[in-house]
Amino acid sequence: MNLPVPPALILDAAGLDRFLAETRRDGLRLVFTNGCFDLIHPGHVGYLAEARALGDRLLVGLNSDASVRRLKGPDRPLVPERGRAEILASFRCVDAVVIFEEDTPRELILRVRPQVLVKGGDYAPAQVVGATDLPGWGGELRILPFREGYASSKLIAALGGNPRPKVS
């Protein structure tokens, strides 16, 4: 099932180049965040809205299915990448989504060069991939407060699944 999301919001490499060029041309403040976003919950929704409020455009880097499997185990993701991208792109606060194959978004962050890199409060600044690169272009790191009670892993466990199966 495809959501009524304009395809232009889910970017391929050429679309990302156009998005970045337009953002820079128009002098807009670009905010970037990333994640697996396997099960969207109220914590994600609030987090994305807060992130968007920090600038003019919000770009979300989304781990590919293969990347999620490597990070979370063979039973994840629960929702395939296209579906996760469509859900994210349907939010008014998200300006674009780009799927990345690597385990971390570092290469994408270096390409995007956001003015603001955002992560949730479950990360310490030293743990944020790309944070040490930000000074190179005058970017800033923002850690948003963690919303207690919401975590995909907890939701999966509550449904009787194993959120992090052991990979042998």
C-alpha cells in the first residue's frame, strides 16, 4: 500500500542534489536527523516536529532495510524501507527523506553539511556520528530531550517480539 506522498519527498541521489542546491540557493537553514524509524510512535512524532522547528527544512536520513538488519538483527525491520520512508515523508514537519545503506550516516552528513545535526536525548554528544565534523562548516549539534515511555524496542517487546535478537 502506497501512501499519498509526493515522490519528490523521498529522494534518490539526484533528488538529494537538487534539494541541497535549492536549500543553499534560497539561504535556508537545513536540519538533519537520522534513524531506523522502524515503528513510528509519539516520541518520534514530537522529536521530528522539534527538530524541524530548529531550521527551515528538515531532511531525514533513513537506514535501509539491510542497514537495519545489521544494526538490529535479522528480524528487523518490521516495516520495509519504502513504507518507513512514506510514513516519514507524510509528516508536515519533514521536508524530505533519503535512504542510506551504510551502518552510520557519516558519509551522508558529510555530503549534506547541515547547519543543525539533531539527535535524541538517548545519545550523548560524543556518541553522535558526524558531530566532530560539524565545526568544519559551522554546523551545530542539538540533542533534544528524550521522551520517556516511547521506544520501538519496548513496543516490540510488549507485543511479544524480541527487539534485538542475537545474531550469531
